[in-house]
Amino acid sequence: MGRPKKNKGLGDVVESITEATGIKAVVEFFNDGKECEPCKKRKEYLNSVKFFKRKIKVCRTFTEDEYNSYKSFKELRTLRITQEQTKFLCKLYSDIFCKPYWFPDCFSCSGTARSISDMIDALDNVLETYKN
């Protein structure tokens, strides 16, 4: 048994339920072993809808230096984020969203990775508002 799939959204949750209950196998059986096209479209649509994302209020936009620094971070980013990059992200997030500065006490905790990932997602949304 492999690693569990990471759900991208509600479409993946629905697909997991249909797989677990055997509904997907029955549909594929009657569809000559092929994936159901309407099911696939439903999954894509439900994954694109952001039901559970809480909108974070932006306090201000990037300065030119912040924009360039964050864009460089995105271009050079690897899976492992350094402590210096984490400090940069925490400070930038704090400034852009007018939140208290937070820096993780423990880098081995799974909650820390999730928090940093959430910060990056929020900063990405701000970055996307800029036109190239």
C-alpha cells in the first residue's frame, strides 16, 4: 500500500469516497474500464472552487524591493527553505498582512512547514495581483 494521496480540494475528497465505497469501480466497469468523463470534469471543477480557503486581508502591497526579493525567492526556491529565507518570509508576511511577526521555534514540527507554506500561498496571491 502506497502513501495516501494528498487531496487538492473537494473533487479529490469526492473521488476518494467513490473509490472507498466501490462506486468508481462500478462506473468504470460499465464504462469499459475507462474513466468517466463527467466525473473527471466534476472533480476538476470541485478542485478549482475554494470552499475552505479563508481570505486573508492584505494590509499593503509589496514595495519594489520586496517585490524583487520575493520574485527572486520564488525563482530560486528549493524544497528545503533555509533559516534566512524563513526569516525573510516571516518578516514579509508580517509586513504585508499587518500580522505580528512570528518565527518558528521548531523546524522539525509538521505545523511549522504548514504555516510557512500558508505564508507562501498568501504571498503568492499578492504577487499574482501584479501585472508583468
